[in-house]
Amino acid sequence: MSISNAFIPELRRSHLFSCLEDDAVNKMIATAELIRRPLGDMLFHAGDKAEKFYIVHTGTVKLFLLASDGGEKIIEIIQAGRSFAEAVMFMEQNRYPVNCQLLEASEILAFENETYVSILRSSPEASFSLLAEISRRLHGRLVEIDNLCLHNATYRLVNYLLSQIATDAEGGPGIHLAIQKSDIAARLSIQRETFSRILARLKNSNLLKVSGSNIQVIDIEGLKALLDE
């Protein structure tokens, strides 16, 4: 289904739209659509022709590759408010390099690559603004690669948990795991058994309490100290 101008405030929070003039945003909305898909549905497969980029309106999706042995390597987990597949529109080979599957029932905004590229060609200011944001995000990727390659499993999990901390209704630090623990483990390149052991050790050390997908942080400074070991 098509989308309306009611989505403009949400789009403006994305780096892909914050750099555009109002008329350009309206032009993108005119060709956009809202996709509703159930849990487990595939949005696209690696090798499919890449004609659109996306923003998750509600829900969660994962980007992944399949290894030769059939194993799954999660490249990224995308939650509400974040965009994905936008880099493909600037690549010579116009094909999605990864698979995309819904981790829960989701609503996804889809935008035409061709329309967006035509807007950038006519606006050097928007192009440079987008380039600056892409550079910032690339730096974040390099930091993430550093964490995955140079640090142990405990560091990677603790660093992830600290990045997910939010203030709950009672004002204390808490974490809600919006996706399965197995998916988090795969994203962090940690074996499921190792993931469970580390989480149990953090719990037994009175650093946090775990109740299903909800985690209460008891000692945030203690968690941070583990990153310095």
C-alpha cells in the first residue's frame, strides 16, 4: 500500500531523508509503499535485483548469508527506525548481496532506488551531506569489526548489552531483548552454548538478573569494568 505525508517526521529522522529538501521527500513518498509481512517471511534473497531500499517502520529483520555447509551468518539485525539495503543503489552490480528475513511480523517502508539517485544527481548539497553520514557509519562498522576480531566473547556480549541499556519505567537500567538470544549470539559470532554460559556467569556475579527476554542491570559499573580486563 502507498504511504502518506504522515510518515514525514519518521523519515526525517533517517540520514537518507534528513539531507533532502521537502519537495524531494514528497517525490520519494509518491513512489513509496508500506509492506506488511509475517514472521519468517523473506523480503528478498541474495542475488535478487535491487530496485528498492527500506526503512523498518515496526518490527525487526535480519540480513544474513548462507555458508557452504548450510550454516547461517547474520550480517546485521535491523530494528524499527533503521534503514537497510541503501548501499546497493550505488553499486555497479545491482543485486542484493545478502538475504533479508523478518524476525517478527513487521511493517517496512520501501523506496525506489532510481528516484532517490535522480534526486542526488540534481542536488550536490544533499549528496555531500549523505556522504558525510555514510562516512560516519562506516567508521562505526570499523569499530564493530574491531570488536568482533580483536576481543573475546565476554567482551563482545557485555559491549552489546551496554549498548542496549535503556531506562525502564521505574528509572533503573534495563534491557529488553527484542530478538532471540540465538540470533544475538550469531550476530556477535558467539556459539549459543558460550553465550548462555557467559550470561549465566554475569548473573551469578550479581551483575544482572535475567527473566526471559528482559534483563535488569544490577551493577552497570561492574559490567563496564569487564571491558577493561
